[in-house]
Amino acid sequence: MNLSYSLVVDAVYPNGSLVRPPTPADDGIGCSFWRSPNHVLYQCANAALVLGLLAPKKKFGDLFLHSMFVLGFLLLSVWAWTILCAPDIFSWNFAFMVVNVMQTLFLMYHIRPIKFTGELENLYVTMFEPMKVSRKLFKKLVCPDFCSVGMLHETEPYALYGISRTERLGLLLTGLMKVYSNKNILHSIREYEFIDSPEFESSMTGEEKYQVSIIADCTCRYVYWPRQSLEYLLLKEPFLATVMNTMIGYDITNKLYALNDQVTEKNGGCRQDIRLPGVASVLKSGRASTHSFANLQSTQQLQIHPDRKSNLRVDFEDDEEMDVIEGGSIIGTSWVPEWRHCAISGY
């Protein structure tokens, strides 16, 4: 009895089986014996890994890849622990599964939907989403480190002539503001328009003073960026800088056209070229249309030289003076503005 037992023990092969393990064929090519397929857990695990490798390279492609890897290595771990009973294979597959779980959670955190408050959400959808600005980038723009939200009640000033400094850029969220110059209304500022884009663009240091007063016409809420913070952010984000410069330029153009419309009303329906100096002086004078247009015609005698950098001045009947921004393009050695009555083509 003992002898037979020892013979059975001696017949056990190193792989723990009484069956002779498969050996290569005698000629060294191929196998003379094939094992039966492995457990279904092993097959499903490899199928999950294959599906993960087929993930497209899109927004959710990496998330799908690592999710399928988690499933695949989980099945391999179960197979190694319950069927194969191999602790080393189980340990490696379980470690791979843990790594992919961490990677999956990391990706889910970064692609989670970014939500804003009601006002900022409307601002993003109205102005920045059409410009292809991502929510992640817009979140940087409106984070508390770079911007703040303020509120003004009716008749409260956003900026006062000669007092407030041009050290910020504001954008109106709700309400209505009006821009005044010597108690004359220049134009209105409505929702989703920049409040002080001309002052922000023309000022280099933020130490200059406003040349107009901006007053809330009703309860207003606005968002504003301090100059230094905004310039620092735009320096790090070139795409956002391009978008902001485009929107600021568009807003300034609309404000210039609003001024031009008032010049048209004062001159009996005659439009002036808003690119030339002297348009703002008409709004300052506040006189009859004929007198205002006569002042504009007087600028025809002025010539601007490229090597001479100075401001033009227009004198009025009451000896009141107003600075006019030097504008227009200079061609050759001199440039004479051509003011026309109603003969400008297209106006």
C-alpha cells in the first residue's frame, strides 16, 4: 500500500497534474498537444482589454480606454484568484486595475461639466461660447482671482469725470447705464456691453482719469477686471487675449457709431466720418446744427504732419475749448480731412 502511494506521488509532474505536460513536436516546430481553452473569465477580460484599445481619440476616448482596462484587469484578478490560484498573477493584475481606477477618476474630474451662476452662465452663452471659448478657459477669466461682480443702484456713478482712474474694465450684466459729457448724453450702455472699453484701450498705465461720467440709469449688475490682473491673465492665455481684443474692438466701434448717430441728428441727417478728428466736438458744443457743422468745416484748414505730435483744439463762441483726439491715417507728408455735407457715398 505504501509502495503504490509512493509511485503515485512520484508520477505527479511539476505542474501538479497527473497528465504529461504538452511538449513541442519532435521537429521543434509547433505543438503536439493543445490544452483546452481557459475559463470564461479569462476570455471576457481579454475582450474588455481589446475594446479599450479600440477607443477613438476624442474627448471621452481616454475615459473609455481606462474604464475598459479597469474591467479587464478586474476580471483577470478574479480569474487568477479563484480559478488559477496564482497569487503573483493576481497581484500584478490587481495593481494594474488600481492604477487604471485612479486614472479614470482623474479624467472624470477634469471633464466634469463646469457650471456658473445664472448671470455668468448667460454671459458665457451670449458672448464667449460663440467665440469658441471653452468653459474651462472662461472659468479662469471669471474666477475671483481676476474679476469681481459689482452692483449699482439708480443714479450711482460707475466713473466720474476727472476723478475716477481708468484702472479696470467693466462689462454690464443687467441694467442700463448712460455716458455723460457736460450733462449731455453721449450714448447708452446696455446688457452684455463693455462699460469703459474706449478708456481701457486708450490708457496704458491705468493712472489716467475718465473724460466722461458713467451713471447707472437703473439697478445694474456688472463684472469688472482690474487692469493688472486682466493683463496678466491675457499674457498667459494668448487665445483668450485674441478673443478679448476682438470683442473690445467691436464694442468700441459700436460706441463710435452711437456718437456718429448723434452727430447725424444734430446736422439734419448728414453723417460724418467717425474716423476723423472733430466728431466729438459737436456733442460738446450742444448748439444748433448749422453752427455745429460750421465748426466741423473749420477743421478743413488744419494739416497734420507725421513728425508733429500734438492735440487739435476747436474753439467755440463762448471761448470754451475741447481737446480732440488726433486721429485718421497720415499719408505722405500731410493729410487734410475732407468733411462733406451729404455727398459722401454710402451715407
